[in-house]
Amino acid sequence: MDIVGFIIWLLIGAIAGWLAGQIMKGSGFGLIGNIVVGIVGAVIGGWLLGSLIPLAGYLGTIVYGTIGAVILLAIIGLFKKA
């Protein structure tokens, strides 16, 4: 992956984190925290969902990242409450 691809991947993860924060109102970690969770969620979501449900391009990455970030925010929220 070249530097441009890496930057695009980070931006998509940031968008996914922001979307996840909007979906999971009250369970987020602020803008920066949600962006970090979105980047991690994009990796996890792309890895897990990418092989199961093939969506191509940046839209697929945003969908996978958002799903992964929402799931990750929910899991972290469970541990945060405990």
C-alpha cells in the first residue's frame, strides 16, 4: 500500500468512527476516540465482513468500518459500564 492509499484508509476509518458515534449516541468516546475506534473497526469489519459480503470500493469499506466500529463501541461500552 502506498502513502496515498494509507491516508485514504485512515480517512475512511475516521468517517466510519464518526458515523458509529452518531449511531451509538451516548456510548461514544468523543470525536478523537470515535475516530480511533472507527479505524480499528474498519480493519476488523473489513477483515471479517469483507470475505462474507463482498462490497467493492470505498463505499464497502465505509459500510464495513461503520459496522465494525458500532460493534466495537458496543463491546467497549459493556466493559466501560462494568
